Amino acid sequence: MDIIGFSQYEGESLYESWERFKDFQRSCPHHGLLDWLVTQTFYNGLNYPTKINIDAAANGVLMKKSIEDAQILIEEMASNNY
């Protein structure tokens, strides 16, 4: 499954990664994964520099935020990255 095996490509921006990950979700709308697992899978698939930027924007660690807040932050950062 592309969602579970997600990883950011070398040279891929946060925006490109997020859009590709959302495409995976749209292609399999009945994947049955809980929101927290989907968000964690995306975050874990990011490269180290991207994670550091997201964690800095989250004022700590992204995964300590609520899932809704984490998803909003990723969406905002990806949009700004575009």
C-alpha cells in the first residue's frame, strides 16, 4: 500500500510530498487507517530536514499536537512551500 510505505523523495519539497501523499489517500479512500496513523505515517516518511522544519513550526514535536492541529499545520506549511 502506497500510504503505509510513503517516503519523501530526495529533492522533493514538502508541498510535493504532501500532494503525492494526498493522492495516495484519494486513490484508496476506504483504506481504513485511523487519522492519527495516516498523519504519523506521512511525518515518519519525511526526510530529516523537513521534519526539523515542521517540528520547529509546531514549537516542539508535531506528533504532540492533536491530529487535527498537526494536519492543519502540515497543510499550511505545504501551501506556503508551494
